[in-house]
Amino acid sequence: MFHLLQGQSGQDDIYESGRQFEQWAISLAEFVKDVRFNEEDVQSLLSLWDDFTAVGEEEAEEDEGEYIDFNSILNDATYRSWAKSKGIDGEMWLKKTMRIMAMLMRTSIEANSSGEQFDIKAQLAELEEMRAQMDEEAYQQMKQAMEAGAAAMQGLDNSYKHLPVPTDSEKMLLAKYNDQLMNLE
């Protein structure tokens, strides 16, 4: 339940997966719209993350393939008990934690983006030129892989625009704690 994303496989599901991720990104942005985080919040996330993910581990195994449901977490008695035992406001901690995670997703997508859109038409044209030297099965596999890659990139692009933009102070904190945040499991 508390894992951010669970991977879905299969080229047939790529468009649906992209649509679901976009809807989740919209929900995430809505969930965190009224909070900002500071250094204390980042340190709290880092110190409590392993405990937090352990709280929802059994539920996460049952819900594999689903995106995090914020309201389910907030309504979960185990989570509420955990938050109380840590002396934190469970709702505010989750909102700030999810805002940090949203910012990590956004900055990671920005850092890995070349700024150029994947040109599926050009790639398919190159594939067509090589088709004569390939067997039909290899051609079809490569074509499907390219289409799936383009769909995944389009899904990320569609979702990315919904993720909240960090404030200047949040950007500085993300940079300062980048290594630690990127190593969370």
C-alpha cells in the first residue's frame, strides 16, 4: 500500500498504464497542493522512511500493481497508530512526504529529459529501411518495442506536467539531500 509505484509489464498495457499514472499524478498534485516542505520535513522523511514502508509492507504485497492511495493510508488504523507512536501528525507527514516524492519524480524526469520528443516517425522510417534485412518476427518485435517506448515517454510527458513545481527553497533541499533521497527503498 505504501509503495509509490508498482511496475506493470506488457506492451499491451502501456497506454492504460500511462493513463493510470497520469490520473495518479493529478491525484498526487491535488493531495499535496496545500503543503510545502522544509529541512526538518526532509530529515523526518529520511529518518522514518524504513519504518513507514514497513508499516504498509503486507498491504503493498496484496495491492501489487496499484498506485498509492493516500486516503486509504490516512484511514488505515495501523498507519494512524504508527504515526501516533512516532509523535507526528500522520496526515501532514504523509502530505509533506508525498510532496517531496513528487518533487523527486519531477526533477528526475527533468534531469533525464533531453528536451527533445521521441520521434517515433523517424525511428519507424529507419526500421522500415532495415526491414528487408530482418525476418518479419524481429521487425514486428522492434516495431512494437518502439511504439511502446513512445507511448511510455508520452505517458511520462503527460503526467509530468501535473506534478507540482518545487519552490526555490524546496529545490535547494532536494539538491542538498539528493543522494540520500534517491537511495530510499
